[in-house]
Amino acid sequence: MLKRSTVLGVLLGSVMPISFVAAQVSASTTVGYQSQATVEFVENTDVTPPVNPTDPTDPLKPVRPVDPGTQGPLSIDYASNIEFSQQQISGKDSVYYAQLDQLSDKNGKVGDYPNYVQVTDNRGSNAGWKLTVAQTHPFMNGRNQLNGTVITLMNGNVSGSNKHQPMSVDEAAIKPDGKAVTVMTAKTDNGMGTWTEHFGKDNQAAKKSVSLFVPAESKKVAGAYKSELTWTLTDAKL
């Protein structure tokens, strides 16, 4: 036992000097310098052209004549002209469905698309907005008018270029009384960029997504009737 203790003591003693060997580290020099990065924004007043309602990355051109969209950083770019086609006079309550919109692609090929409305928010404030629609006056044929009609927009689907999408309403019933009906809204930090609300997720659904109700008691004189829809985009926090 005495011999084993001595050997251990010698081994420990021989290791000790190794732990006190220090490495020499050379000092490094650090300097600093500041450069500048700048950017300037100006208001965007361009008119945004119509796009494919189900794929906003695809620009399209309306076939039916339409007025150009509004200018400015918050704009209504396009709204389909709603056509309920030719109908037989009926003495009962009737519902008619709008034709699909027609637009042409960059090669001039014409196709059918859901009726839709398109808006753009390039303000940069992310303040939110509200889109409404009103029927300015009843359907008129000269001095003859259709009373008691209701245009209904159904199956609203929103498409855009980012994840901060606005909200559509399930159904918007528009009466010829000039009262505005909400169609689409964007809360704060939503709805930036270009957005479409198309009525019907695809062409098949769109065929039954915009309707006109005409009551039996409404007097109908043969001929073409016309009305107007006024779309209003409001800069408002929601």
C-alpha cells in the first residue's frame, strides 16, 4: 500500500507543471465606418389595368366597352357590366342570371370569366378600406321602369397577390333605392396591392352567382331596360 501511494504521488506531481503553460494570443485591430442607404417614395397615380379575376398576375382586356378605372393610389380599376340578356315577359315572380364577363388575353383570345370588381391600394399607409355598391336608379326603358327589382351578388371570392387579403360578404342584395351595400372590406394592415372579388369561384358557379329578381306585379313593356351601379371605395379604418 505504501508503494502504491508513492507512485500515485509522483505521477500527479509530474502532471502539474503542464497546466500552467499559457498560450500567447496576438491582439487584433477593429475599425468602423458608416455608409448611407436611402430611398424616396412618391405617390402612385397610375391606372391599374384589369386582370384575370381568379389569377391577378394575368392581365386581361375587357371585350365589352367599359370606362377606364379611376386614378390614384386608392382606385377602382374595373367592374363588370352586368348583362341579364333577353328574357320573355312573364306574369309571375322571376329570377334571371347574368351572363359571364368576357375578356381577352395578351394574344387576343376571348374567354368567359366570372363577373367581378377590382380595386388597388397603393397608398402605403395600410389604413384599410371599404367597397360599396348602389343601384343609382331603377331599370328604365324610356319612361317605363321596373319596380321592386333586386340584384343579388353571391358567392364572393377574393383573389390577390399577398396573404393580407380583404374580406368579402356572402351576399349583397342591391335595390334601386340608391342605398349603398357593402361588398368588400379591408381592415388595417390588410388589402394592400391589387384585389379582385369575383362572384363564383369558377365559371360553373359564376353562372348562378349574379341574379336579378323581378316581381310579378312589376309592369313590363317590351324593350331594353338599363340601370347603373355606382361603386364607391372609401378610405376608412375598420
